[in-house]
Amino acid sequence: MTRVNSSISIVILSLFCGLSAQSQEKKTVSQPPHHLKAGVHCFDCHQEEKPTKKAVASDSCMTCHGDYPAMKAVTKNAKPNPHDSHLGEIPCTECHRQHQPPVVKCLECHEGKYKFNIR
Ligand code: HEC
Ligand code: HEC
Ligand code: HEC
Ligand code: HEC
């Protein structure tokens, strides 16, 4: 009985630690829900445990999502295809910003012309 009780309290304790670690992370810097839910870690993008202002390379994104030709295939039904344009292979984060809402760079020049569903 005591043995069961102590394993329950260990479970509760670790749950609590997990939760407070998560809310602490949230306070420091916000992440989009799709990456938060998928458990994408700071290191996966920044390649360092304590991220600084250093830019995040598209290579980090491509490790999980694939390169431009792959992304072009994924969004082949979008008109026009944001991953296959006259802008070429610009950094992913020009549009998919992570700690701020995403922006579709195309619309800076083609305002109101196209509709996208970016995350
Ligand atoms: C999915 C990729 C990704 C993940 C995961 C991620 N970041 Fe970032 N981070 C970026 C990008 C991209 C930038 C550049 C600014 C931007 O586009 O939002 C950035 C910028 C930053 C900056 C500089 C802020 C500034 O104002 O320039 C800090 C600090 C930072 N991230 C901390 C973190 C921490 C801490 C975590 C984990 C909790 C984290 N990041 C997780 C992609 C990521
Ligand atoms: C460690 C792997 C990993 C890294 C690194 C990563 N992602 Fe993701 N990303 C995921 C997973 C897992 C999901 C959720 C499942 C999905 O929708 O593909 C996701 C979701 C997304 C989505 C939403 C997909 C949708 O269906 O709308 C976008 C956009 C995205 N990531 C872009 C990026 C960009 C840009 C970077 C680099 C700054 C990046 N990711 C870095 C794994 C990663
Ligand atoms: C010029 C802006 C822009 C750039 C740069 C960009 N994307 Fe996107 N991305 C978009 C838009 C817009 C969508 C949504 C398209 C739609 O409406 O279906 C999207 C959708 C996505 C999705 C979700 C696809 C799906 O439907 O499942 C992923 C994942 C993604 N991008 C990853 C990347 C990666 C990785 C890079 C860099 C190699 C990148 N993007 C570069 C604008 C961009
Ligand atoms: C710096 C401004 C600028 C940005 C950013 C930009 N474009 Fe353009 N785009 C132009 C100009 C200028 C033209 C040629 C004039 C025109 O057709 O509107 C053009 C032409 C086009 C055309 C051909 C138009 C047609 O009706 O035949 C498409 C499609 C297009 N852009 C898509 C995109 C996409 C997708 C993005 C984002 C990935 C993008 N553009 C980003 C300036 C821009």
C-alpha cells in the first residue's frame, strides 16, 4: 500500500515539474501551437541550448520538413505556390516567423491579390 502511494506521488510530482517547466518556457518566448504540441525543442531550430539572437538557418526546418522541392510538392494546390515563386529559395522564416505571427511576404507586393492559409 505505501509502495503504491509513493509511486503515485512520484507520478504527481513529475507531472507537476513537467507542467511548471512548460509554463516557464512559455513565459520566456512564445512558440506556435503546432510546434509546441509536436514537442519541437529550442535546440531543433537554434542548434544551441540557450538560444541567442543568431538567425535560424532554413537547414533546421528542412531536417524535419524537407527542402524547397519537397515543400513545393506539399503545397502544389496553392495558387500561386508560395514555395515555387520568382523569389526563389528565400529563408523559410521570412514567412514562417516563430515567435511572432507568420507573414506571407508575397503580399507585401501583391496585397489583396492572393489568399493563403499560413501557419
Ligand atoms: C521552429 C523553430 C524554432 C524553435 C523551436 C524555437 N525558435 Fe527561437 N527563433 C526561431 C526563429 C526563426 C527566430 C528568428 C526570429 C523569428 O523569426 O521569430 C528565433 C529567435 C529567437 C530569439 C531571438 C529573439 C529576437 O527577438 O530576436 C530567441 C531569444 C529565441 N528564439 C529563443 C528560443 C527559445 C528559448 C526556444 C525554446 C523555448 C526557441 N527559441 C524555439 C525559431 C525557433
Ligand atoms: C524537430 C522537427 C521540426 C523542426 C526543426 C521544425 N518543424 Fe515545423 N513542424 C514539425 C512537426 C512535427 C509539425 C506538426 C506536424 C505537421 O503539421 O507537419 C510541424 C508543423 C509545422 C508547420 C504547420 C504545418 C501545417 O500543417 O500547417 C509549419 C508551417 C512548420 N512546421 C514550419 C517550420 C519551419 C519554418 C521551421 C524552421 C524555422 C520548422 N517548421 C522546424 C517539426 C519540425
Ligand atoms: C514566401 C513565404 C513562404 C516561405 C519563404 C516559405 N513558406 Fe511555407 N508556406 C507559406 C504559405 C503561404 C503556406 C500556406 C499555403 C496554403 O495556403 O496552403 C505555407 C505552408 C507551409 C507548410 C504547411 C504545408 C501543408 O499544407 O501541410 C509547411 C510545413 C511549410 N510551409 C514549411 C516551409 C518550409 C520548411 C520553408 C522553407 C524551406 C517554407 N515553408 C518557406 C509561405 C512560405
Ligand atoms: C518585392 C515585391 C514582390 C514580392 C515580395 C513578390 N512579388 Fe510576385 N511579382 C512582383 C512583380 C513586380 C511582378 C510582375 C508584375 C505583376 O505581374 O504583378 C510579380 C509577378 C508575380 C506573378 C505573375 C503574376 C501574373 O499575374 O502573371 C506571380 C504568380 C507572383 N508574382 C507570385 C508571387 C509569390 C507567390 C510571391 C511570394 C512567394 C511573390 N510573388 C512575391 C513583385 C513581388
